[in-house]
Amino acid sequence: MHILFFADNFPPERNAAATRVYERACYWVKWGHQVTVVTCAPNFPEGKLFDGYKNKWHQIEDMDGIRVVRVKTFIRPNAGNFFRILDFTSYMTTAFVASLFQKKIDIVVATSPQFFAAVGGYMSAVCKRKPFVFELGDLWPASVKALGVIKDSFLLRMCEKLELFLYRRSAKVVALTNAFKKDLVSRGIQADKIKVIINGVDLKRYAPRERDEVLAKQFGLDNKFVIGYVGTHGMAHGLINVLDTAELLRDKADIRFILVGPGAERQKLIEEAKKRKLENVVFIPSQPKESMPKIWSLCNVALVHLKNDPIFNTVIPSKIFEAMGMGLPILLVAPKGEASDIIEKDEAGVWVPAGDPKAFADVVMDLYENREKLQKLAQNSHAAAPLHSRERQAKEVIDLLGSVVS
């Protein structure tokens, strides 16, 4: 089977969508399938080209057997709403054109949260007369509305109509959470069209390991109890709450919070931490994907954090599964929902309501003082990892695609 995949994000970008598409495609290639990914020159999240890449109309590379077609898009750092939409629609257009030249395709798949990728994928499937599958990674535009990026307007309502049109026209919708499926069914999408396939972790890449002492020394984490957030610093993550919590614990000399990764909110957080003189917060620059296990090794507790908004009770951050692979106890600070259900069911960590720094600080102190509890949570977390493996997810998705094609 030859799969044509629309994905705005792809390695060397390191966000959840890029990692998910790449790691599953590696399995599909290993199992004898062909995968062509149409993407753009890597620039997320800063809106700056990665070293070694050019923003050209058409360039092809082979990445672990995956045929990667990169197209030219509008790229601008720190873009506002208008320029972001221009970026998204430019990808939709150039990716659609490039897809028309891909031969002997059996099925077209597009993944969100970049909603316009799905529009391009659907148009390509229509032109090629092939089935289209929509992988739903985010309830867009509801999520950007919740963040205040786009206010309720005629344009937003038109986007919602287009969203529902794409769900209806898809041969199947792959939803990454049960909550996504529930939302779609409540809006009139047939339940039997939607297959829930929850995210996972590639256990070949993530496994328990001793703390990397060189890195620990480099960032002043020797003999410290480390609460680690590893991922994008965006509007959806509400990381100002971490600074509020760190301020409550500033007198605890052995406790450190580390924030690792890029994002639109990162510089604001750095400036705010300096303003408050928070020496217990350490900012670590974005790291290559292959270095992530070393970064996770610095942590005693894996922090997964989302903004205090009801829309995020539908989300299951992929960092949960990476932490499980590393054998780390998880501290989930988010609205109660599907992610907290997984944590509690697997007894892999502790849930704290979003936007409550006092409760957050109390749990950090409890984990710091109760090392037996910490060790038990770590053991449970690692034991749960095989239940959420990337290989399992890849198998479920490829089986679904095969059934659609046949």
C-alpha cells in the first residue's frame, strides 16, 4: 500500500504531530508499505528555517525509507494571526499541487492540528479519486477559539462548517482521544465512521536510564529534585502557573523546575522568571529529538501541563507516554479529563487541577518528601508503557487504512 500523508510538521521538527507521523511511518515502511509525506521546510515553532534547509518550491529527501516531499510555504517568525493563517493556507496550496505529481497512491491521509492540511489532503484525494482519511489531533478551530487566538466571527463559523464537511467526506476519521469522538458524534458525525486510536511512545527510543551527570552539572542540577517540563512553550500550556508554583517553593533549596523546549511563550517566561528572581527555575534550550532521553533522565518527576480551559480536558498530551517509557512518575496539571483518567487508571502519577499553584506546590512537596510513593508511581508508570506503545498505534492505524483501501 502506498500512503500519501499530509503533515505540516515533520522531523527535524520535534512537536507531537511531527514525532507521531514519523515514528509510525517508520513502522509502516518496515512492514513493507510505501509512505510519501508532503510537508514544508522545518521552521516550527519559532518560524525560522532550521539549519541546512531552504524554503524551496520542491525538494525531496529520504528519511529512514520515508519519501519526504518538502514544499515552499510562507514563513515568518513570531507571526500574528493573519500571517499564521497565510502560513497555513500557503502549505495547503503548495502541498496540494505537489501531491498531484505523486504516482501510484492508494490512500490519502492528513493530520491536524494544522486544519488546512486536511483541506489540502481532501482536495488531493478527490483529484486522485482515492479514499481520504482525516486524523484528528485537535478540535480545531475550537482550540484556537479557547485560546483567544480567533474570536467568534463569521470566519470562525465558516471554518467550523468546513471542518464538519471534511469529517463527513472522509472515509474514516482517526481520533486520538475518546473525547474527540464524543464531540464529533454530538455534532452529527456517524459514530461508526470514527475510530479512536490513542497516541503512544516508541519504546525503542525511550527507556529508563541513570541521570546524565554531565548535563546535570551543566545546568546546576546536581543532587537536586527535578520537576521537568519537556515540550513546546505555547499558549495552550499555561506555563506561567509553573512560575507561580516555583515562587511558592523558592525557599526549598533542593527543588528545581526545568522548562525545556521552544515556543511562542518561552521568552516571556524567561523574562518573568528573571523579574521574580526565581533561581529554582532553569530554562534549557530546545534539544534534538535524539537527546530527549538524556533530558528526561534529569527529571525525578515528569511534568505535563495544560492551560486551565475546558477544551483541554479532551486532550491527551504525548509527553505522558514518553514519561511512561522513561519510567518516570507523572505530575499532570490540567483540566480533569481523559488524560487524568489514564494517569489514575494506570496509577502512574498524580493529577492536579489546572491554574492552582498552591495545590501544585503541595503535590510537589508530597512527592519530594515521600520517596516510597514516588518510586511506586515510577514503577507503575513504566509498567503501563507497553499498553501505549507507538508500535501498537502504528498497527491499528495501518490496519484501518488497509480496510479502507480494500
